[in-house]
Amino acid sequence: MMVPITTTSRSRIMSSCRGSDTAPERAVRAYLHARGFRFVLGGRDLPGRPDIVLPRHETAIFVHGCFWHGHIPCAHYLPPMENRAYWGPKIRGNRLRDRRQARLDRALGWRVIVVWECEIEDERVLRARLRPLLELAASEGPGEAVLEPAIKARLAILAFRARSAFSQGKRLLARARRDAAISVA
């Protein structure tokens, strides 16, 4: 039986979740940088403030966490069991806002790519997601589509770190539940 955790413990766990410079973002940046792409972080001039902006290619990349942005067919997304009245509308609102911001960026002439947290774990899936950008760079000639031999090793390390961060969150949650069970007893 799962022991419910206190509101303060839950608040502490949720406040430790970062909004920028997350492990998935760093993994995508490393993947692009290893291939010679140069980019700007947190495009403040574009709607939705994309995580990664490639001005030369007029491409905006959003790196979405599966939980926060409601990636429905994903094992990383489990709808919260507690406080559904808050989380249901919150995550639906995030999804609506994401679609609206992507439409606005496209209307401004930008190519929009959304990379999900779960797609970073498999290089083939990440490459498929970024294919429009890779093909565009290849069609523009050499320079930005250069492959380096250390790419796979670096991506594997970053994927491991992302999984470790996810596991650490689960451990924090278990510890908070255990502490709550002790304080109740």
C-alpha cells in the first residue's frame, strides 16, 4: 500500500523540478552541437520561448517533459492521482498553450520541432524527430551536418543522466512517503 505524502513534502519535490537547462534539453543541445549546429537558448523574441533556436535555419525546437506537457502515449506520463482538480486542467492548459505557441511560430515563418523527453533515450528516435533540420542542413551543403565519432558515447551519457535524474525523483518521492508514514505512526 502506498503511503500518501504530506503537502509540504510534495511541494518540495515539485519545486525542485527545473524549467530550463534540464537534462533532456542538454542532451538535444549536445546532439546538435556535435553535428556542427550553432543555436541560441530560450528564444525570447519568439512566442512560447523555444528552448533552442537555430536562427540560420529559422527553426525553433521545444524540448517537452512528458509529464508537464501531457505526452499521452508515453510511459513517462502518468496522470497524477492526487489533486486531479488542479493537475487535469493544468496539463490540458499546457498542451493547448503548446499548440497555440507552435502555430504562432509557424505563422512567423519558423520551422517548429517538438522533442519529447522519452525520445531522447533512443538515438534513432531523436534523429527521426530532428530529420527535417538535418535534411535542411545537408541540402545547404557541408559545414553543419558533420558527424563526429564521439556522438553516440556523449548521447548515451546524457540519456543515462536523464534516466538517473528521473530515478532520483522517484527516490525522493519514496523517501517523502516513508517520512510521512513514520510521522503518522
